Amino acid sequence: MQTVTVQIRIFPNDVSLLKEMGNEYIQTVNRLTEQAETAGVFPKLTSKDVEANLPSAIRNQAIRDARSIHKKTKKQGKRPILKQRAYYVNNQNYTIGQNTVSFPVMADGKVRRLTVSARIEEREQHVLDSGKSGLLKIVEKSGKWYVHLSIELQVKEAAGDITMGIDLGLKVPAVVVTSTGKTRFVGNGRQNKYIRRKYNSRRRKMGKLKKLSAIRKQQNKEHRYITDQNHKISRTIVNLAIEEQVSVIKVEKLTSIRQTTRTSRKNAKNLHNWSFYQLQKFIAYKAALAGIKVMEVNPAYTSQTCPACGKRNKATDRTYRCLCGFHSHRDRVGAVNIMRQPVTDG
């Protein structure tokens, strides 16, 4: 089972109502987590026990969210305070129609079903038709409204035992190696760095002129560029996996990628801006639709370990050389070792 998120653009007529509902939802969750923190335990609650200007189904969802946050707080030790406006609806209380989305809201003290027009692209519709719908989230981004849908895809395992390993980086966004001996360098890291520098330069100039709205527009363009590049890279990778009849794709666990990735001072900003997590998500759901499993592995020392003899050596620039005579591109070495690594759950 693979969970992916689908983003759908919606066009509400009453924006103020959605803002009111989103604010009310977040305030309710924050209030419930604060009460649980004070009491030291999350109490048993029903929608009748929660005072909020929300439909009962949405109040129940707020209780579930608050309980989940409280559990995490007990482990992490600090209660998070939600600030970004959002509105969550479980899969029993919304409907996705043909270019419409409907869900319950409170208006004038009464519960009513709000239907808004939506733009559902062919790709999103394909994912919706292929899996089971989960939680729906309504959010606003730069004045535009979206619904984020959690979709569970049943992965039909591809036959065979061919494996693929993927090493992510900045100079080469993705290096792919298969157990059949195929190697592919995907993406143009040099071009990506140029685009990032261009947008950063423009924002600095606009910042001196205090053009805040123009800065936000530049940020949106940059984010769209990153998303587009990640879609293209992930599509190339999955197409190669289908072509080579790969049954399992192994990717590095991203928990500490910012510490383990080789980088210089001039690359530091790009490293923290580039969305490795988004790229892996795109690879995961595209692979799931193709019946290919995606598994995480520990990336420790994968770029230092010799695939031939197992000894550790540090690469010089982009070339990896070992005393045993093995040499290759260091990112390819990382991809080979990721491909051979056992999965993180053992």
C-alpha cells in the first residue's frame, strides 16, 4: 500500500467562509491540545463535548488531529502550536464530482454542504480512480485555494527480482543504477543552480526596492520550476524502471540528508532549498501506479564504500578511486551501494 497526495485547484465563491472555517478548525485543535497538556492526558471526547463553530463531523476530525498531536508531544516534549489556516474533512464527508468538490461547513449557525468548482487534471483523475480516498485538506496558497487529497494506492508487485538504486544530489539531481547494469544520470544540476541564482538575485534587487508582492511572485515561480523539474526527473526514472522491468526501487532515507550530502559553502543555500522529499514522493506515487515498490535504505557511507571490495575511501572531486583498482563517478558509487543496501526495517 502506497499513500500519495493529490493537489486539486478549487475556485470558491465565498472565500471569507473558508477562511473562517480554517481559522476555527486550527484554533479548536490548538485549544484541545493545550487542555490535554494541562491535564497530562487526552480525555475521551465526542463532538458534543467540543464547543466550536464547526459541523459535528469536522469537530470529530479535530479531536482525532488533536489526539495525534498530543501523542507526538509526549514523545518530543514540546507542544506545537498550529498557525497555518487549514480545514480537514475525513473521507466519509466529502464528495469529488466531475470538476466539483463538496464538503460540510457552518453558515449562519447551520450545517450546509458547500460545493465548489474544481480543476481536476487528467493525471490527478487517474490517481483518484486508481486508489482509495483518505483525508481531505483545504488550504490557501498565495491567494489561490486547493484541496489536498490523501490517496491509498494498492501496489501490484511487479514480477522479477531486478532492483534499482537512486542517489540524490545537487550537481546531479539523481543518479540511477539497476541490477541489470544500467546507469542513468537524470536532471541538470548546473541549470538548476543557475535558475536558483537568477531568482535569488532578482529577490535581492526587489528587496532593496521593498517590492514585497513582486518578491512573493518570484518565489512562486521558483517553486513551480522546482516542482516541474521534480516531476520530469521522477517520470524519467520510473519510465526507466518500467523499461528495465524493475520490481523494487531503493531510495535513501532523507532524515539527515542535509548532514550527509557533500556540499560547499556556495551550494549550502541550494541544498536547503531543493525539495528532495518532494522528488521522492513523486517517484513513489509514479512507481506505485506502475506496480513497483519503493523502499528506504540507510544512506550512511554509501558514497565512500567501494562496491568491489567494501573498503571505505573518500572521493576526489567527482571521481571515486579505490586501492583495489575500482573507479567510477562518486554519485554512481552511491547509487550502486543504495541498490545493495538492506531496507531500513531489516
